Amino acid sequence: MHFQEPIVDLLAGKTAALVSWIKFLLHSQLASYAPKQMLLKRIDYELHQRIVHPWLTRSNWKWQGFDGKRVNNWNPWINTNLLQTCLLAMDDVKTRSEMLTKVIKSIDHWINWQPNDGGCDEGPSYWGLSVGEFATFLDLLSSASAGKISWLNNVNTTLFHRMGRYIASCILIRIALLISATQKHF
């Protein structure tokens, strides 16, 4: 069998977040189900091997933004899942702190590449996977820090408002086109 190095990508990030939510919500049931909390230990082991260790030791995945090049919607999508994993499943304070720091730095690279008009270069169908995930990221970060870390305290809130106006404008245009098209038939 050929060993393949773990890669943190869309599916790995989403799976890690889901497993982290399961650990968080069902912790007591999982702890009592198997002897010596074996299920919880296995979850921690797999998250560390497949997500935490690769994330903390690698900085060369294009979507991370650490190479200084433009990043796409994978960045906020994966970073939001990694943030959930960090907040819900990382018991070690040092590891949680390292992971949290790197996740914030990575998503900051995505923010720096966003156009001033708030548009989503991959179109409105990807807005939920880029700006929408970014909004979730911000909400999780604010909640976890009891409001101490908040985008609203940032001087660049105008960009976030423009991002919101972008999708609202796209929806309004679609509604207007739909109304226009239906009026032609009546």
C-alpha cells in the first residue's frame, strides 16, 4: 500500500469540521461508548494526523496565500472549516493558538486580494463559498473571543459592506429580469 501525504483541501476541511462538531456535540456519549474513551482518542489522533499536523507544518498549498499570489474561494471555505475544527476539537491550548494564528493569517491573504467593489470574481454562484464563508468565519471568531476579535472594530468594514451589496445587487438584478420576462408573457 502506498502512503500518501495528507493534504488539507476542501473535502478534508469540511470533513474535519463535521467530525469536530460530532466530537463537540456528542462528547459524553462518545466517551461512554467505548472503553477508555477510545473513540475520542481516535478522533483526536485522526484530526491531528490528517489536518492539524499538515496545516501547521505546510505553507505551500496555493489556497493558503502564503506564497504572495492571488488566492480563490478555497481560502475562506477551508479556513472557516479549520477554524471550526480548532475551536471545537483542539484541547491543547498551544496547538489551538498556533492553528488559530495561522488560520487568521491565511484568510488575511484572501482579504488582501478582494476587489474594492466587493465583487466575487468567481461570480454570484460562488459568493456563498467565498464571502459567505468569510462572514461565517468572522462570526465564529467574534463569538469565540466574546467580541474581542471583531471585523466591526476594523477600519476596513467598508469592504465587507460592499461584499454584501454585491450579492444583494445580483439578486435584485435577477428578480428584475424575472419580472421583466414574466411581464412579456402576460
